[in-house]
Amino acid sequence: MAVEATIVNVGARASLWLQPHRIVLVLIGLALVLAAAFFMRWDWLPQYYEMALVGIWRTLWILAVTCILGFTLAVPLGLAQAAGPFWLAAPAKTFCTVIRGTPLLLQLWLLYYGLGSLFPQYPWIRESWMWPYLRQAWPYGVLALTLSFAGYEGEVMRGAFAGVPKGQLEAARAFGMSRWKILRRIWLPQAFYRALPTLTGETVLQLKSTPLVATISVIDIFAVSSKVRQGTFLTYEPLLLLALIYMAITGILVFALGKIEARIPNKIG
């Protein structure tokens, strides 16, 4: 019976892909790929291949670092707004409001051209171990993207924490569980599950925000595309390849986070 069920499931999936509209879309995609391969110039690829790999790697690690650090900050921001006292909730709410109410590019430039221009004025900073990092552009890009992600996800986590049924928390207190154990075993896991679909979308938006670091001379994949256009006077080819790279990364992110979401029991919460 299990073998028959598997065969039926495979047949159902195959029938979905053999529907007329899907076949037409696949043919259109193949036609576009062939047209790009034969009617566009790609002779510049070997010259910029290594630079492109470095740019992709820089984009990926900036995305990973800022999402991890941003979510780490978002948890206490959301918790402070959902259950904290006024002296914690008010600053957290203010931070999220300011971050969400101002453009990310403005935040990035304020950090790089504003805060970054103050450090050289202090000799003790120039002579410290921090100066080799503070004189570069990437720390300001990472900081701006981290704060932006934390601001948006902090508001998401606030709603996720508030959405956990209070009866479960009261039952945990009745069993004598400490606040830390309630947070670790009940409140945070359920809030994370509720926020996971939104977290997927915010991660994709964070990927689309990483090209802004190119405005402060960080060489990511977007900056590499700009260098190709300046060096070859080609417009469509590098931009088309850039779009395909971002689409591939987005697809991998959505697939991976979808797998994580599928592994969490639906009965949670």
C-alpha cells in the first residue's frame, strides 16, 4: 500500500508539471535563455569572473551576519514591547518607529558619513586596535543593515510574543516554572514559529537591501555589476546576470526557510 501511495503521489506531481500553462512557461523560459546566450555579449565574463565570485561571497556574508545579529536584537526588542515595563518598552518602541520611519539609505549615510567622520578626530581611536576596522566602509554597512533588520523584526516579534495564548503562560507559572524557563520552552519557540513566515519575507527584503552598501564603496555583487557596465559599456548583460544571481539566492533562501518551517509541528501554539 505504501508503494502504491508513493506511485500515486509521484504521478500527481508529474501531472501538475505537465499542465499546459506550465509547459508554455517552461518553453518561454528556455527561449529567453537561448536568446540571451546567442544574441548577447558574454565575452567579458572571464575577465570579471573572480571579482564576481568575491562580490557574491561578500553579499552572502553581509546578508547572513546582519540577519543573525538583527534577529538577536529583535527578540529583546519585541519582548520589551510585549511584556516589558514602560522604561524598557518606550525606548524599544521608539527605536523600531525611527528605523521603520526613515529610509535605510539615509541611515547608512548618517552612520558612514556622519559617525564615521567623527572617529578620525580622536587620536586615541586612531591609535587603538579598532581603527583598522573603523576606517573601512563595511562595518558601517553591516551596522546599518543590522539595525534596520532589528527594527522591522522587533515589531514582528512584538506581535508574535503578544499572539501566544496567555493561558499557556499562566499554566506554566502554575506549574512553578521560572520566567527564564517559560521564555525558553514556551514563549520564544511559539513566537518564533508565528514570526517565521514573516521572517522569510524580511530576509528576502534584506537581500534586496544589500546593494545599498555599494553607495559607500563596499564591493558587493551589485558594485561588480556597475564596474562591468563602466568597463565594457554594456547595460543589459550585467544587469540580467545580476537579476539571475539575486533570483537564485532568493530561491535558495525561500526553500531553506520553508524546509525549516515545515519541520516545526503544526500543533505548536
